[in-house]
Amino acid sequence: MTRSALRRADPSPAAKAARGPVPGEDEIYRLITEAIVTKQLRPGSRLKEAALAEQFGVSRSRVRRVFQRLVDLDFVEFRLNHGAMVRRPSPEEARAIFATRRLIVGEAVRTAAARASAQDFARLRAFVKNENRAFETRDKGLAALSSGFHIMLGEMCGNPVLARILNQLVHRCVLIQSLYERETQKTICLVDEHAEIIDLMQSGKVKAAVAAMQHHLDHIEASLDYDPASGIDKRLALSIG
């Protein structure tokens, strides 16, 4: 990803002043996170502190605070003599993340099914409708959009701790997809699976909904190639700046 990719969303000086100190950091955080989950920033990409500080008209200490938030999300790591870089999860870590997500999302489905209102299910169905439209038009960032379905499920549980853990796992899985997705892999359609999970949850078939969710995650992980010999985890790193 180049600097111009972030410059398109760069706010005007007046907007920065009106927004205040915290939203300025939030904007940088949002743009970098969005660039990672939409695969504009690949694992191994370097994040240049000085360039971002100059571009957004903020101090380098504020950019470092943003980087620390991304470290907490396990999106970024600091490397000696390299600075902040988008993380490259190992195949072993990737498998562990998916295994943990399967455990957490099962509880999320059970809890959400028990407490979700008709309005909650309507929101999920509206989301899937938009997701289907994005798939049909092959919109950029489809993987990031699809991840929103899982994040919404977490929010419906009424358990902020579970929601936060699931949010982090979902985003880490998107990062893994960016790294290990097969070069020849066509975009997989998961919309029908999302719709099926909603139907099962709303009809009270909770065990079947959990099983469908596990199959859904199996489908996602099956689209990945953890074999280092494939060379997929050796893509050229991009830089901001």
C-alpha cells in the first residue's frame, strides 16, 4: 500500500482541529486497520512513523500510541531496526487462532440465539443482504465485510468480554487469510452459510446452528495454504511512505 492510499481519506486541517486529539488517533487507527483487513497492507508491510505523523499533522508520539493499539490487536509488531510492521502469523499460530475461534464462536452462537430479538435477526439478515450484493459485484474488501457478520454475533451476546475476544480473533483470521490464501483461490461465497446460520438460530435449532458455524469456519480455513513451500508467505512487503 502506498501513501496515496491513505491520503485519499486524509482529513482537512479544519476537520482535524474540530475533531480534537483522540479522534485524530482513531482516524489513523481506523485507516490502517481497514487497509490491513482489506489486504491493501500485507503481512510484512512496514508502517513508517515519521511519514504518518507528517501526513496527518500529528506528533510521532501519537502515531506510536496508534501502533501500540495495533500491537494489542496482534496486527502489528515492533522489530529491531525495522520499527512497526504488519505481523506475519506462523502456520502454527494460524491454526491455533482458528481452533480458538471455533471454541469462542460456538458460545457466541448459543448465547446470541438465546437472547437475540426479532430486531437483532432483522439486522443480521440486512447485513447478509448487503454482503450478497457485495459478493455479486466482487466488491473490494469482501473478506473484511464478511467478518462483520461474526462481529455482530459477538455484540448480540450482551457479553462485552466475549465480544472483544471474538472481535480480535476475527480480525486476526482476516490477517491470516491475507497471508495464506491460495493465489489461485477464487473468492469463496460464504453468504449462503451466514444465512443458514441465521435461520437455524432463529428457529431455535441451536446445536445445528453451532455445527453450521463450525463447518463455516472449516470452509474458510480450507481455502488457505499453510505450506511454506508454496511461497505464499514470502510475498513482497509493501510500505507506507
